[in-house]
Amino acid sequence: MSTKTGQNAVVAAGDPALALDLTVLESPASLAHHLLAASGTVVVRPDVSDDMGSALFHRPGAPLSEEDTAHLWRRTGSRVVAHAMVPGTPHFANAVVHDGRLVITDCWRCFTLEEGVRTILTSVINVASDSPLLPRLTTELEKVVKAAGITDGPVHFELVVAEHVTKVVKFARRQAASPLPELCDLLGIPGQHGALTTGRPVALADTGHPGFVADYSFIVRTPGRFAGVIGLAELLARPSYAGTERIPEPETLLEPSLDENATFVLWLRHQDEATVLADIAHYHSRNREGVFALAD
């Protein structure tokens, strides 16, 4: 399992502009001192973690508590890394390196909700195959795979993207996890999984314009036994609704969402990106209100 400091060093070797400005902290006291001196939002992560949603956000209006930081140190054991939050939009980019050449097979814009000291991923939508972002990312990320010595195989990137800035948060020499392969199937493109299966990587830019797909996950805030989804029929009547990927069984014990393990997930698909984005915005509004009815 690679460390975040090790990954960041590789990114910096490929292109310093792509690397986060990490501060390594090796004790709870040094972390507390670092956060006390911060004027903006600071992202704090274990240097080593193999689970999803490990980042905590120390915000001016919602600082990390002693309980939050104690939990962080219990998970990491040795040290944490911190960096100022980078303005931009989270993205996933999946690629295959073939004969030393990076081919982006699918790319996803992410949507999140702030939940206290966490930011929870709720949705992804595919980046259009004719987006100018794709050649830009191909050029930038190829520097990273060369610095890492990757000549063949899958690579998964977690990025923050702004108009003129890209930062690599993480990368891994593996295929992307669910739901990205399933969303590629729903979209009708080979994606990373198809490229690895056939041995013929197809760049996203070469797949034409098959439309847009997304998922949407709803957050549990209050523990209890699941009695139903409030306004379910209205949620399923949105123009881009394409199916229910996951919904709890009645009487399932729900726990508050602390990471990216989804409880209730919808599939979305439409030829018009604006339609999908409008539905994501609507689901965001409903998500903030809360959609889970609990048994007494």
C-alpha cells in the first residue's frame, strides 16, 4: 500500500504543478498547532489508508474536534498529511497505459455534499467525449505515469480540476471500482474494463457522443430502522431516471453516512447533459432535506 507522501513525490517528479503542497505531521500536537495557524479550509488525511472517504476537512466555521483528530490518529498510527483545500471540482480519470502511452478511457465529474468535517461523494457524471479537458489531462497525467515507471496496465486517478489548474490527489495502478465500470456499461462505451478485457484501449475522445450517465447516492443522517423513502415516486419520475441501483430492505438498520458506502442509489441517463445536471441538483436539494423515513 503506497503512502500519500510517496505518491505526491512521484507526481512532483513528473510535474511539480500537478502536486499538492503537503505538510507531513507526525504527532497530534503538531497537527493541532498546524490547524490552529490555518486561516482557510485544510484537508487532513492519514498518510496510509485503504478505505474510502478518509479525508477530514478543518473549516473556519467547523473545525476538527479532539474526537475527530483522535479517530484520525487511531487509523493512521504514525502520521497524517495536510494541505490547503484546492479550489476546483473533484474528478476521476481512468486510463490504460499501452506501450508506454496513456489512454484515458473514461472521466467523471464529481458532486459532493459537505457534512460537518466530511465531504461525501453523492454523484458522478461522465465528461463529454469532445471536452477539451480530455487532451489536457492526457498530456498532464502522462507525465505522472512516466515518473512512476508505468509502461502497461490500468491507472485510476483522483483529481481536483480548475480552469487552468490540475492537482493529483491520488493515483493507483488498478482498475476503477464500482460504480464507474457499471456506468460505462450504461453509457455504452468500453471504458477501462473493456480496454483491459480486449487489450485494445479506446480513448474516451474516440467514442463519439453517446450522451450522459450519472449515479446519485442519498445520505443517511439519523440512525434507525428503514421504513421507506419519502417522496419515492417523485424521485423516480425525474426525466433522467434510468433505474434504482440500490435501496434498503424494509426494517434494515441504517447508520449515518461517514464515507462513500452507498445506501440508496439511482442510475441516471439522458442525451442532454443539462437534464441530468438539473436532476442532480434536484436530488441534492432532497438529499439536504433528508429522504429516509424511519420506523418508530
